[in-house]
Amino acid sequence: MIEWLSVGFNALWIIGVGLEVAALSFADYLASQQKQRFWQVVQMPTLRIIIDLGLVLFCLGLVGCASAVWEQILWVAIALILILLIWQSRKVKKHESTTRQQ
């Protein structure tokens, strides 16, 4: 019998890792095209949101894969911190766009 909950949690962390690889690969491409350093490109607000979202999916996937309760609590805490970072990045991005319009 297939444990669908386990399949779902494993899919989350795999999608998260895939998103990370895609975002970092795109950042490397942009850095080479714009002749900038890789870490400067990674700090762009849009890429930070994508990278953090991939990390959140990874953490949420590991919540279901962890066997000990303390591990699950740790992964949830890390995911919540990353969600806070995404929220702050979104606010900064929104603030930057309103300042440009003025």
C-alpha cells in the first residue's frame, strides 16, 4: 500500500531542491551576462524570494520525513523564519517600487 502522505512530503522537499537549483542556476547565468558577481545577483529581491520559497518547501518536506518530534519542531521553526524573510523581502520590494514611482 502506498503511503500518500509520505509521497506528498517527499515531493515537497524534492520540489524545493529543484527550485533552489533552478534559482541558483539562473543567478549564475545573470551574473555572467551582466558581468556581476554571483552573490550580488543572488541578493536581488526577486531571486531572494524564490530561493527562500525553495528552502521553505524543503523544510516543510522534511517535517513529514523526520521521525523525532524535536526534528519536526526544528524544521517548522526554520520554515517560519524563512517565511518571515520572504514577507520582509516582499515589503522591501513593494517599498522600492513605490519610491521609484514618486
